[in-house]
Amino acid sequence: MTVELAHPSTEPLASRSQARPAHPRWWFLWTTPGRILVIGFVLAAMVIACAFATSTTINDRQQALSTVLDHTEPLAFAAGQLYTTLSVADAAAATAFISGAEPRAVRQRYEQAITDASVAVTRASSGLTDDEMVQLLGRVNAELAVYTGLVETARTNNRAGNPVGSSYLSEASSLMQTQILPDAQRLYEETSKQVDTETTASTRIPAPVILVVLATLMFGAFANRWLARRTRRRVNVGFVAGGLAVLVMIVWVGTALAISTADSRSAKSTAAESLKTVTTLAITAQQARADETLSLIRRGDEDVRKQSYYQRIDDMQHQLADYLGREDAIDKADLSDAEQLLRRWRAADDRINAYIAVGNYQAATQVALGTGEDDSTPAFDKLDAALTKGIGESRQQLRNDIVNARRVLSGATVGAAVLSIIAAIAVALGLWPRLSEYR
């Protein structure tokens, strides 16, 4: 009997047997060697992620601190200088007017204050990027030109003996007090707020870095336990070395971040606050001096000027007491006599008001401009010198804190990268003997 076999091409499709692979796809990953490889790759990737997160955080903080040091703080200081020198100019202009002969030292003080204000405008203009602040600074610059014109007109009429000179000076001082100084104050407050904001950003807790590091340590502990059960070896030298490398990185970077954060917080809460307080005191002192001298020029509104003067002195006494009461206040030694100088200044002003009350303006002017210990000028000059030095000390402390906060982070980025590479290599070397056991 002959049996004929059908050609394979004519066999029904349903009857064909499908070819299957000997092992399912990705079967190797479910074996012990495959799992060891997966653990090694994942652990190495997490260590590298730790280094990346750490380096990114450190670089961001260094960039933020560099921005504060090179851009934001100089801009805020220029705005503060503008605010201060404008007040100095107004006080000096009034003092020069009532002196009659216009002492050269007083005139130079006014001219230097105007020059410093112009320099501060230039410096501030080169750093401002906000359109509103740029327009505000432009308005201050334009109003300053009007102010100096009014002062020169008042000076010319005063030298010629024209009574109208006092009206021009009063108009100039009114422009300064009601328009120029409020605009300068707003500019100073906004730029100072920006310094606080950017300094605060460098003190935030790096939550992403902490999460990545914790996840890496937890996975490393899990991997070591799993490997110990599979291989019946309690300790893996590679895992231990990698863990130590990660631990050293955590201690190094954590210490650097902690010190940097402490310096940044000191810059914000101590130096920056001291700088703002002392700057405000210096400006208030200049405005009080202008009130004192203008009361000898604008006869008829002495009571208004006297009330304004006393209000400013009271504010200064309260601010100074609060400042000196702080344990972290800067330059306490130079400001320790400030309260006594304020009392002497106020006592001299009481004598000025007593002479004005009886119409003896010549004697009142002598007290305001005299150089005796009981006169107004020596107390004001010493107070102004102490506040000016306090501004310099506070700013120097602020910049030192920011420099230290940035410097302590130097090297941490490279160190984190090197230690992460060491940890990854250690993990690989620790897993290789276990993998070589499987053939």
C-alpha cells in the first residue's frame, strides 16, 4: 500500500504547529544573576542621581549667592546711598542758607551730597531691570535737577539779600520731602526686599536631595539584605565601600549646606536688618536736621517744623533702643553714645525754640550752627559720623556673610561627583564576584 503525503504548502494553517522560543522573553531578568545585574544598575543609577541632585542644588545656591553679591546687593546699596545722600543734601542746603556767609565746608557738603546722589542714580540705573523701578528712578533724577535749580536760585537771592530766597529754598525742601525722598525710599525698599528674597532662597531645605539620598540608602540596604540571603554571605565589601562613599558625601555636602545656610540666615536676619535699621536712622537724622534749620528760614510755621523734628527724634530713640537691645546688633560700640547725642541734640533744639519764641533768630542761629558742646551742630555731626560708620560696618558684615556662604560650597560639587563614581565602582566590584559564581 502506498501512502501519499501532502505537500506542506497544502496543509491547512490551523493544523500547523507554532514554533515557540525555548525561554520566554526577558527570562534572564527573573534569574538570580539577572536580578543581581538589575540591582547593580539601579543602585549605580541612584548613586549617580544623588550626585546630580546634590551638584544641581549646590550650583543653584552658588549662583543665587553670586547674584546677590555681584548684582542685587550693590543695587540695593546704591538705592540706599541715593536715599541717604538726598537727605544729606537737603539738610546741608538749609544749613548753608541760614549761615549767611555760607561756610565753605557746609557748601562742599551739599555739593558732595548732590554728586554722590548722581553717582548713586547712575549705579542704580545700570542694575535695574524692572520697568516700574526704572521709571521711578528716572523721575527721581528729573526731580533732582529741579531741586538743585531751586536751591541755586535760593542761594543767589540770599546772597543778594532778597527775602524771596527763603521761598525758593522752602519750595525746594518741600519737593525733596514730599516727592523725591518718598520715591527714593520706595526704590530702596524694593531693592532691599529683593536682597531678602534671594538670600532666603539660598536657605531653603533641599528636600529633593534628601529624598533621593534616603531612597538610595534604603534601596542599598534592601539590596544588601537580599544578596545576603541569596548568597549566604552577610557582608558585601563592595556595598559597604559604596555605602561609606555615599555617607562621606552626605556628611560633606550636608555640613557645607548647613554652614552656608547659617551664613545666609545671618546675612539676612542680622547684617541686612542692621543695615536697614542704621540707614533709616541716618536718613531720619538728616531729615530732622533739615526740620531744625528750616524752622529758622520759614518763619511762621515753626510749630509744624518743631512737631516734625520731635517726632523724628522720638522715632530715632525708639529704633536705637530696639537696635542696641539686640544681641546680634552690629557695631554697638560706635552707637553706644548715640542715645546721649540725641538727648544733647534735643536739648540744643529746645534752646533754639526758646530763642525763636522771643524773636531772637540770631541767637537761635548761633545755637544751630555753633561749635560749642551745648550747640546743635557738634551733637548732630558726631551722631551722623557714628551712623555712617554703622552703615559701613553692617554692609561689610552682610557681604562677608554672603561670601562665606558661597565659599563653603566650593569643592562640594566635585567632591560629590567623585564620591558617587567611587560608590558606583564599589557596587560593581562587590557584585562581580557573585555574578562570576554563575556559569
